Amino acid sequence: MKRLFFYLTCSICILFLGCASSRTFVRYSTADMPFTLDVVKGSRQTVLTQTLPWEEQMMGYFKVLKLGSDKWQMWYSSWDNRRKDDYSDYLVYAHSTDGEHWIKEVPGQPNNILRGTGHPQKDGIVEQDVFIEPAAVYPYKMIYTAKDSTDKFREKTFIEESKDGLHWVNKRVLWNEKHDSQFSVIRRDNRYYIYLRHWEMQNNIRYRTIGLAVTDINWNTLVAPHNILTADFSSDFPHLYNPAAANVSADLDVLFPTFFNEKNNAIKFGLAYMYKGQPILTSVDLTSALLDGAQANWGIVAPGLVAAGKDTYWLYYYATNMVHSDYDKGGRKFSYYRVKLRLKEK
């Protein structure tokens, strides 16, 4: 009996050690973080690439929503080879039944373009975030930056709403200023917490930072946009380019900003979080886990995580061989990806 117990004990130990040594995720956690974060190895999928004439120059920010087990929607930005500035772009649309394979189509239209006519016009929109208020008459809400054709084409922040995510109405100005990195809107306590691009001056240099604004659910500003997170301005990555925020619980929002060095165009995918109202910037570097061998000089994580099971999420992001702001050359290859995360509060 003792010998049998010994053999069983050894077998269990071997099995445990074998499982531990063959884990299929990379863990990112520190003792002071209120959650653990694992990137599942081998889970990365390419979900979209350039295939259409109005995507030829580049594709940019995008947002994915899952409305049911077989209904997924995506809103993304693209530019044709006549691109001259941000606003000569197109807001384009795709849908999917599984979140991996996408159809670039607006039903009833010959293309998938929702907004924008391309250069020389400047009627496109950028920085869009789309989210759902299920009980609203117009459940789809969109915030974005555009030029106001009624006010000398000044750049402003706008909001619109829709019943289906395709036909947008009730456009109005939210702020008479732009925030030129993708918004991330999170609903909490009948308020919208809007993560956005902000700026801070240091030694006569303007650095990109992450800001936050708060409105009520009717978009009345309660707290004006202000800085909440800044990088170390003397570090190798002094700019925080975008928020890429997602809500996890009543206490926790996680952010996946791109850290940026404007002088040498170096980037890294980082991690920040807001926990019980306190913003924290971590030293976690997710670059190798997200790129996983892909040749990329630039990349941005999309706002929002898509649930994929208990404590499991899809993180969507894009990467490209393009160097930041190098928009006027050919051969720019953009890919949209997703990778699976395990994220659990402690």
C-alpha cells in the first residue's frame, strides 16, 4: 500500500510539473497589480488586411463589438493613395459571425464606406469609438474627431447615434477641440468616462499623455478633459500615444497604450490601469507577446476587450511596417490582429 501511494504521488508530481512546464501563456503580473494578465501563446489571428482601393494607402483605428454569438461588427478607418491628411479618409464597416473572418460590406450598398469621399475632400472622421446603450432608442453611440464644415473647418469632437450602427443621426459637437488619438468610452455610475489624448508641456516640448473626461449620459461635461497618466519624459519612450481602455469591473479599467519615441520612431505596447479611481502606469512590456515575430514599426491597440469566456478576452490591435507619420510612400502593409488574454482580478 505504501509503495502504491509512493507511485501515485510521484505520478501526480510528474503530471503537475509537466503541465507547468508546457504552459501556453505568458504571464504579466506584479505584486502590486490588482489583477493578473496572461497572453495566450499561439492565439494570435490576422482578422483583416488591405484588399480594397480605399484601403490602399493605409488602415487605421478600428473598433470591434460583439452583439451575440454570431453577430460581430467593426468600424475602421482607411485611406486611398490620394491621402493628404487625416480627414481625407473613409469610415468603413465590416461584419462577422465569429470575430475572426470578416466581410467588408454594408448591406444594400456597392461598397462598405459609411462616411468620407477621399481627397480632395476633408469630410472623413477619425479617432472613432463606438459603443452600445442597449435600452436607448438609438443604442449605438459614436464619438469622433472631424472638421466642422459650418465653422471654417475647425477640428472638433463630435457625437452621433444610430439604431443599427450603419445609419447615423443626431450629430452634434461635444467639444470645440480635437483629441487626436482614439477615444475609449466606458459607462460607469450613469456617467461616461472618456479616455483620450491629452498633452503636457515640459521644457518647451509638448508630450502626448493620456487624459480623461467625464460626462453624464446626455453628454453634458461634468469633468473637462485633463491629464491622468504621463510617461517619464526623460525615458526612451516619453510619449503615451493612445489610451486603448477597456472596462473589466466596477473597480477596474485596463489600458494598453502605445509608448512612443518621436525622435527615433521606437514603440512598445504597454499596460496601465485605473483601479478604484486611481490611475497607474506599469512597466509591463507587451510588445513581443503581441507582435510575436511580426515585422512592425507602428501599432495601436483598439479600445475595449471582447469577452471570450470566464476571465478570458480577445484583444484587437493593428500593426504595420509603416513608420509613424510616414504616410506618403507606397508599400505600407497594415494588418488587424486579435490575441487572447486571461485577465483576472485578485
